[in-house]
Amino acid sequence: MLRSRKYDVVIDASHWHSFSGTSALLLAATGSPIRIAHDRGEAHYFASDLVSSPEKSESELTTKLRLLQPLEIDPGHARMTTSLGKSFSATEKIEKWIEQNNIKDRPRVGLLAGSRKLSHRADPEIFSDLALSVLEFGAVPIFIWGPSEKELSRKLSETSSESLFAPPTDVEEFSALVRSCTAVVGNDTGTTHLSVALGTDTLGLFVKSDPNRWGHSYENHKTVDGRGRSNDEILSEARDWLRDRLTSP
């Protein structure tokens, strides 16, 4: 199938820290004259152009965009964007939910306590405490969730009578809800990265993975390196960020 189609350029964007035989074979199978990959393992047998791996921890976005070097393309600053969450139907549904809960005129903070990888989840107590901080700063905490995170988010939302449990959503509606928030706090997981791409001020809590590589610290986005730190330390840094977002003039 790959051989039956013509490709001018193919890029193997699999992780730079570990050679992937599957990705390399697919790269070679395309038959493209220009085949770009990270320089690691046996990649030189399959790629026509190799790009050096980073010598130290750097943003994964920056690393991936360096794969464009053989094409002499300057990608500029590494930023994520998406047009999700702008459809009329999704926006209308979220606006109606906001009006029904009488929070239209109050700042809202999305709290993402779940993650696909359990090891990436900060202690849920951090999120219940953050909900109280959000209320203290005059905003409304909304526990937002994906399919596997529903019960966790529901339970946490019940720790405060003023916290809200987000309605069921599809990806477009979820994105509209995130767009409606002043800020979002979440673990290292896909929905937190989506929040960054949607342009909502986002704080990522990294308790397992490297925030320098997987996090986003540009514009109003920030990461907390929670590796080896106590709940109180993580909570304090997160509170400071929320205070700046919610109380600064």
C-alpha cells in the first residue's frame, strides 16, 4: 500500500530517545527519496537524512520541529494551536450549562484531576484543596473529565458544595468548555496539553515525567515540577499561579 503511493518527503517523528524498528520499517517502505529521522540506533539504515537528538532536556515540540531542518524550514517558536471548541452547537451547549449554573459573570477554573497514565496523577487531595483556593480567589472550580476520569472528578466535586461537576461532553464540547475557563490546572495528560493548544492559561502538574520535555512554559502557561516534592509544596506553587491569574488587575 505504501509503495503504491508516491511520497516526496516522509518524516519519522517517533521518540528520539529510543529507536523504533516499526517506524523505521514504515519509513523505508514509503520509498520516498527524502526520509528524515532522529539520529539514534539503526536509523541510518532507513533514513536519508538524520537529525541529531537533543543533548539535554528540551521541549518535545522543539525536538520534533527540528526534524524540518533537512528541508531548510524555520518553524519559528514552538506553539500548539487548534480550532476545536468553536462550533456553534458546542458553544451553545456550554453557554447554556454555564447560564443554568448561574456562573456566567464569574471567572471559572477547570480542574483536571485524572490522566490516562495513573502514575502521572498528582494526589487527588491537591485538587480538592485547589478547588477551595479557587473559591477563595473568587472563581468557580469546575471538575472536568474524560471517560475514565468521571467518578474521580465527581467524587472530588462533592468535597465542596460550591464546586461544579462538568457535564458529559464530546471532544468539541470539552474544548468549548475549556475555552470558557479563565484557567485550567491538570496533570501531564492529553487534555491538559489540549488546554494549552486551546489558548486557555494552563498549569501542568508533573509528578512523574520531565516538565522541561513534556510541559509548556510560554505565554501564560506554566508547569510545576512535582517530582520528589510534597503535596504542600506542589499546592503552594499552584496556588501562587492561580492567585496571579485570578486576582491580578
